[in-house]
Amino acid sequence: MTKKELQAKLDELKSDYVRIQSDMDKLEYVKGRVSSAEGQLIRLEGEIAEVNRKLDEIEEE
């Protein structure tokens, strides 16, 4: 992937993260199940870290 593609992917992941975090906040407020949202956030954190790692590799070249 190019730097531009990775940056676009990172922006998309961050947007998803914020959306899911907001959904989770709403679920907590109404005492809903948040375990699914938590799992999605953990997965997204891993993906964000991986994209950031790839961006760092590109910038070092």
C-alpha cells in the first residue's frame, strides 16, 4: 500500500473507532451489553497500530 492509501485507511479506522465508542457510551447509558463494542474497539486498536507501523516503515525509507 502507498502512504496515501495507508493514511486513508487510518482515517477510516479512526472514524469507525469514534463511532463505535459513541455507540458503546449509549449502550452503557441504557445498561445495554457493551462486550461486542469493546471487542470491536480492541480489534480496531490493533488495526490502527498496524497501519501506524506501516506508515513509520514507509517514512523511514
